[in-house]
Amino acid sequence: MTAIHILGFGAYTPERRMSNDELTRLVDTSDEWIVSRSGIRARHVLADGEQNSDAGTKAALQALEHANISPESITHVLTATCTPDYLCCPSTACIISSNLGIHGEMAFDISAACSGFIYGLDLAKGILSHSPDANILLVATEALTRRINWQDRGTSVLFGDGAGAMILGAGSSTGKAQLIDSKCRADGAQHLLLTVGGGSNHRYEPGDAVQPDFYIQMQGREVFKVAVRSLTAICREILSRNELEVGDIDLFIPHQANLRIIEAVGSRLAMPHDRIFVNVDEHGNTSAASIPLALREAWELGRIQPGMKVLLSTFGGGFTWGAALLQF
Ligand code: UT7
């Protein structure tokens, strides 16, 4: 089996920070409600004129520098996002390629909501298995605040903007870590529980106002239950098929959607608190970007050291979910 190396990873957080108190001026809510229901204290928001692809490009530049690799060496650009610059085309991956001067073999977007980054890892594994000379840039970037209806207090308090990126390759190069395994799942039966629309569902004439489904819509309570169940199950599955126990995991980086979901999954897995990485308090839910953002932050904080096994897991709209195991 081809060894998949993680050559470098990076992240980008927009400068503008919006606290819960600031949000209370836009929507009928309170810091106390948001913190107690979600653990979120702030989120970051793209500046006017700053695009989702700009955030992804900045994360990619940091990943390229970390990998010590030039953009010219990149053969594939995969971008996980549910808030692309353009809904249909060009892909955000093509815009990021252009920003970086990459003229590779493939550039395309992955639409798997919050699971896009783990889906991207699994796809990268497939590409590298049949093209071991490829150098893959996987970017996960989101501009979710551009799809927030600020009058909807059930969703507007939860999401933020951000980006993460990773460079993957195969062959003899050692890299920072190895991707030991990844596993993805999907079940569309409940796809209407979490939507971000604006697609061809509605016929628009020039000048029409957008329909309500243009914005994030979510039945939070239902999504919560499925998220806890699916995240727990996929973690158990990937551990079992690698003959690992929870105790073998040095750091668990779950999707940062809600602290209560993270705690519920942690307790079902019997994962010690000090092995679970949390940064949802500072970023809110950044969808596909959440895991690579957390990974870079954990690494910068010294929470990841050589020799460690790191478990990633995610859940998102669709529904989609997945997990990955990294060996540092
Ligand atoms: O990336 C994966 C996708 N998303 C998620 O993982 C999110 C999953 N769901 C959740 O995280 C939680 O369901 C929420 C945080 C969205 C909501 O928490 P909840 O405990 O399920 O609250 P709820 O929706 O059942 O609402 C409880 C009450 C309601 O009032 P009443 O009917 O009890 O009087 C809501 O109207 O809280 C009210 N409420 C709010 N109050 C203040 C809902 N949103 C707010 C708000 N501020 N922002």
C-alpha cells in the first residue's frame, strides 16, 4: 500500500473578530445562551471585499511554506467548501490555483459540507495510490457569514469564517506525518435538516430578492442527535479496523460545531478531556475548515508532538461524516 505523507499544513483566520456581545446587537440572543448551548464565545468574519478564495489562498501559502514546496510542484488542487466564490463555476479550487500560479492537472471543489476536509483526505489517498508522483494541495475554506440570515437566532450565532490547508504526497518523502487511514460515509435521507441553498432549486429573474433558503437553515435539535451518533460510530469504526483502542489516541480533533456535541462524543468514547482539542469557543463552526484550522492551532500550541497518533472526525450537512487517523 502506498504511504501517504502529510508534507505540511496551514490555516488562516480573518482578522475581524465578532464577540457574542456584538451579535446581541444584531439578533435577539445573549452571551449566556450562546455559551451554554454551544460553547461559542466569538467567531471571525471575512472583511468586505475579502473572498472565500482569498482565505483559502492564505491558508495554502502557509501550508506550502510549512511543506517547503513551491506552488509549481502542485499537481492537484482540491478545495472543500460549501460557500464557494461562485456557486456553479469557476470552482474555488481554480481561483486558488490562479492566485498561487499553479498550472496543474486537476483543480476542483468538494461539496460535502463540514465533512469536506476528511472527504478530501480520502480522495487524496485515492489519487496518490494511482499517481504516486502527485503533490496535492487540499484546501478547506468557508465564508459562512455570507450565508447567515442575521435575523435567524437558531443559526446566526453558530457559524464563522476561516480556512485550512494541507499538502499531501507519496513516495519516499518523510513529511510531518502519515495518513494511516480515512473513512467516509454519506446518507442523504435527511438532507433537508441542514441546507444552504441559492442553487437551481428556484428560478431567478434579474432583480429578484433571494428566497429564504439562500441562507443557512437548520433543524438544530435533530442535527445534534444525528451528529453525536454518527461521530461516535465512525470513530469506533476507524479505531477498530486499525486494531486501536481509544487509549492509543494521543489527541482527538473532532469537528468544532458545538462544545456539547464534542463532550457527548468524548464521553461516549471514554476519551479523556485533556486529549480532546477544542477551539470552537474562538471560531464557532467553520464547516469544512474547522478540522484543518484546529490541527494547525493544536500544532502551534505544541499539543502535537512527533510520535503521536491523532484522530480526526467530522459530521455535516448531507448528511456526510468521516474520520481519519494521522501518525506524527
Ligand atoms: O456542523 C454540523 C451542523 N450543525 C450542528 O452540529 C448544530 C447542531 N445543533 C445544535 O448545536 C443545537 O441544537 C443548537 C445550538 C442549534 C440549539 O440548541 P438547543 O438546545 O437544541 O436549542 P433549541 O433549538 O431546542 O431551542 C431552545 C430554546 C427555544 O426557545 P423555547 O421554544 O424553548 O422558548 C429557542 O427559541 O432556545 C431558543 N433559542 C435561542 N435563544 C436565545 C434558539 N436560538 C437562540 C438564541 N438565543 N440564539
